[in-house]
Amino acid sequence: MSLDDKTVSPSASHAERAVPHNMSPAEIADAQRAALAEHRLGFAEALQKYKKAIIWSVIVSMTIVMESYDTILLGSFYAYPTFQKKFGDKIGPTSYSVPAQWQSALGMGANIGIVIGIFANGFLIDKFGHKPVILVSLVVLTGFIALTFAATSRGMLLAGQILCGLPWGTLNTIAPSYAIETAPLALRHYTPTFVNLCWVIGHLIGAGVLDGLVNNTTEWGWRLPFALQWMFPLPLFALILFAPASPWWLVRKGKQEEAVDALNRLSDSSVDNTQVAALMRHTVELEAKLNFGNTYWDCFRGVDLRRTEIACISWIAQALVGFSLQGNNAYFFELAGLASTDAFKLNLGVYALAFLGTTLSLPLQSWFGRRTIWLAGLVAMFVPMILIGILACVTQSSGIKWAQAVLLLVWFFMYGWSFGPLPYVICSEIGSAQLRSKTISLSRNAYYIISIVNTVAAPYMLNPTKGNLKGKAAFVPAAFILLIFAWSFWRFPETKGRSFEEIDIMFARNVPAREFGSYVIHPADEFDGAAEERKSDHER
């Protein structure tokens, strides 16, 4: 959508003076036109113009379906009779259990591999781009799956989990980064939310496979789910081989013409992608003017420290609100006294409700924004979690056990429309363009570090030979929910409808989190000077 030439005349705009002078007046005018067009673009029009971007984002996000399926298996196998018999110790005449220390080691092994992979990904994406890293990761993962499939001992299974964790880690952060960098502002929360939906889809597939094989008394009962991991890499490799590069990555590398070509592959011919690429360059150069950095160390300095805090705590919170119970659903149901078959059916119901909740979050984010849903989600999750703990303190009966199971299902639905998708959106857009991959990597690693703590602690809290807390374990995440609410009220910002450049400016001006939603940025603002002046105003 073009504007009157007089409106965007470089000589008439204050914004021209705010950007580095290696952009020509014509390029600045193009950037201004693109910024105005981006804000005027509605949802329906964006769907029409950016169909190709949506398709490519969906294809890249399917790597998360694969990873989600892969990572759900081991935690669920602890409640799997044939797996318990193969890798567990005998604890009764006909019952087996994987020792708590091995449950911790196996879960921690995968997470350690993932943490290393995610950290490396911050360097790899910056150097090589998204597509080459995805393709190499898929090839490597195909080989490592063989170790888990052929495992004959707990040690071999642990080695397989650690090695598989490396490519899982690289794939883990690429999908939300690619999704956010290929979508226009009108669709920006939809594509990262779909990444979360892919996690739910993968869990659903895994839960369905596990439920179908739970009564298989042969070793294929647990080997076949591992073998089915091989159904993903080859078709994904074949499709992603033809995907366009991220235009933001190309702009950061100074490849402006290639960025325009990539944008042309992501939109229809009605979009002036020369202007869109000019806006991307304007944002990248504005960040340089505002002294935003581009290294991991810079994530902990100046303005970027606040952005790193928000991203990291947002994803840490996702792990804390369900601490010890989330990820061990089937195991918790079984320990609560439900039969294995009932436990896995309820586990399937958990992910069906999470799918429904995540789908519901798409319109909710459009209507209410990030901050409102985040705070409402905390309140909604606290109620069923605290009730699970209270019910565990009364005399137990079949009805009480089923009530706890139903409350956990309710909790997952609440989680599905709030804390499930929102970290993917907020962590993908909160970092600067130069630090986006590294911010996502740091925040996602923060999540996995807490997950490692959870992996170590949960077996000792839930295992019948250790803490045997059962439903009382819910008091721990309930306490975390209260703490996260207190932090969120003061620190969690509203970024709905804000361009990356506007987010940069508000952080440069040190705008309080509660004012992000209502803060006004005038098109004529002198970005660098105004940013510094207003930053000092807020500090005063």
C-alpha cells in the first residue's frame, strides 16, 4: 500500500535523521512506506498475500512435530510394562520399576544434549542460516535414532538420548525463529503459536502410539515407537531443501538483493518487497545506532539484559507452572492408582485438551494481547493445581483419584491457551533483530536447565520407593505460579501489534512493562535522539 509522496518525502520526515546515514533518502522513504503498510495490513489480507510464507513456516515447524514425538517417548515409557521389565528392577512378584536415579539420568541425558545443541545453534544460525542447519540436523538425527532403537542396556539408551539431544536442540530454536522472521506483523503471533501446536501434535501422535502398544507384551511394544521416529527426517529434508532463506538473516548479512528475492518467494506479487527489505535494513541499522550488540555477551548488557530477562523467565515459567507433574502425566496417573491402560488414555486426553487450548489461543491473542492472556493464564492454572494438592491430603478413594486426574486435565487446557504458546511468541519477538537467535537460544536453554532440575527432582518426588508424594507434589508448582504472577505484573510487557522497530524503541526508552500496550510512538520520532532522551526521562 503506497502513500502520498509528500507524506513520505525524506526531507519532510524527522525519522530520516534518526537512522545511520548509509541509507539513502529513497531507501528511508521505502522503509517508511513499508512500516505504514505493515500496520495497515489486516488479518484476511495478510492471509491472502502471504500464503507462501505460511506454507513454508508450517513445513519448517513440522520438525517440531518430529522432535515432540521423539521426546515424549521416554517419560511415558516409565509407565510402560514391557519397558519397565526390560530396563527396570523388580520391586514385586510381577512388577518392575526403573530406578529413580536412572529415570533422572535418562531424562537428564536428553536435556544435556539439547542444551548443548541449543547453545551451538546461536552461533550456527548466525553463520550459516536456518536451512543448512536444519538439513544437517535431520541427517545426524537419522543416525542417532538407531542407538535408542537398538538399546540393550540403560547405558546404551542413555548414550542414544544424549546424542539425539544435540540435533533436537538445534531444531528446537530454529522453528520459532524462522516462523517469526517470515511472517508479517498481522500474522506474527500465529506462526510461532503454530510451532507450539506442533509440539502438541507430536505429543498426540506419541500418546496415540503408546496407547495402542501398551498391551503389547513383546519388546516391540517399546522398540516400535522408537523406530517410528524414522518416518520424519527424509520427507522433511526433501521439502526444506527448497525453502527460502530467512530474509532477516540475509539483511543482517548485508545481502539486500537476496533478501528481496527471498521475500518474493514468501508473498504474492502485490507486495513491494523492496520496501519491506528496506524496513528490515532500517531496523537492523537503527539497532546498531542504539548500540544493541550481536554476541551472547551482549544479551547480558545494557538494554538487551532486560530483553533477555523477559525471554528467559517467560520460558522458565513454562517449566515451573507444571513442575514435577507436566511431562510425567501417564506416570502420575498410574501412581495415583489408575490402571496403565486408563493412565495412557487419560494421557491422550491431556494432549487433546492442550491442542484445543492452543487453537483457542490464536484468536485470544488477537483480541486480548500477550500480557492479559499471560496473567489470566496464571490465575486459571493456579486453581486446579492447588486443588490437586488439597485432594491428596484427604482420605483417598477411587473418586478422589479420578477427581485429581480430571483436575490435571483442566490444568492442561488452561496451560494450552496461555503458557503453552505464549513463550514461543514473546521470546521470538522480544529480542533485537541482531540477537534474535541468541535470545531464543538462551531462553530455551533456561527452560531446559529447569527441565533438568525437574527431571532429577520429579522421580524422587513421585517414585513409590522415594518421596511418593503423588498429588501433594502439586503444591510445588502452585507456589511457583504465585511467584511468577508477582514478577509478571511488573515485568511482562504487551507487544501485540508492535513492529520489531517499535519494540526496539520502547526498550531503548526504558518504557515500563505495564505501559507497553498504551505507549505512543509517533512516525516523526527521531529514533535515536528521542530514544535516548525518553530513556533518561523514565530513569528519572
